[in-house]
Amino acid sequence: MPFVHISTDYVFDGAGEAPFSPDAPVAPLGAYGRSKLAGERAVTAAGGTHAILRTSWVFSAHGTNFLKTMLRLGAERDELRIIADQIGGPTPAGAIAEACLAITAQLAKDPAKRGVYHFAGAPEVSWAGFARAIFEAAKLDCAVTDIPSSDYPTPARRPLNSRLDTSTTEARFGIARPDWRAAMHEIIAKLERDPA
């Protein structure tokens, strides 16, 4: 039975500005990235028909994520200071689920496709740019001030460059990158209809 193991851009150090390819050297910055890399290695060591799917900046109408946090804070405040030097591809959780189904179906027919792949939304954007798009879509009057990561220290170091090269996923499985903006609008509309 083929399966897909979900991993993360955090297995990379975030250096440079080019998207990371699936075979790029890994160098996690913190415990989270190291634990995800250990998971990848365990899956590979176990063998079998599998795909490791690295993704980034996941958002949905459920759980805690950047989109929902920005909707809440944008309704409460007039201005927010948001990191502008971290760049990535926000990825709708629903698109990840659809990609996993498509990949497992193809792996069942062609186990030689097993390996490491990347899947992330397009186009790339900063957290600040993502926040602006959310506020505009939700018609929230909240200004965004760009700040560097150094102005917002967190317990876990986050990569500045979270761009993922998805070309291998597109070529081998025919799965295109989802447009996060379309998914963002759909999710905001859903949350407006049913805020619970």
C-alpha cells in the first residue's frame, strides 16, 4: 500500500533566494526541522512504496494557522507589524490532501515514482504580503508595517527562504501548484458564512 509522508521546508536552512529542489542539501535550523528530517529518514529506511512530500506555510479554515490569526488580529487592530524578509509559498491544506490522493494513486500504478517531492502554493510572497492580501480580501482596515525577522524573535529559528522547487512534482505527477490567493478567498468566504 503506497503512502505519502508530509514534511516541511524547515529541513532546509533557508539560505539564498532560489527555490530548494528535493535533492538540495538539508540543514535544519532547529528541533522541529531536525525531527521532520528524522521522520523522512525513517520513512526512507523502512522502504516500501512511498513519497515524502515537503510543503510550506499551510493554511485552511480549520485549526490554528496564519490566515485565521490574521483575520482575528486584523479585526481587532488598526496596524500590525509583520515579517517581510521570510519568503515562501502559502499552501492550502485542501490542495495538499488532493495532491496526496493523486500521488498515492499514481504510486500504486508505478512504484518507481517513489521519492522526495515538493508541493507549495504560488506565487511566492512574504508573510507581510500574505497579511496584506488577507486584509484586502476580508475588507479589513488594518495597516501592515514590514519588519525584519530580527525584530520578531521566536523560540524556533525560521528559514528566511522557504521557496520550494515543485517542478519534479509537476513533471512526474502532473500536479500543478495551487494558487493560494484563490484558496484564500474561498476560505475567507466560508468563514464569513460559518464562523464557528
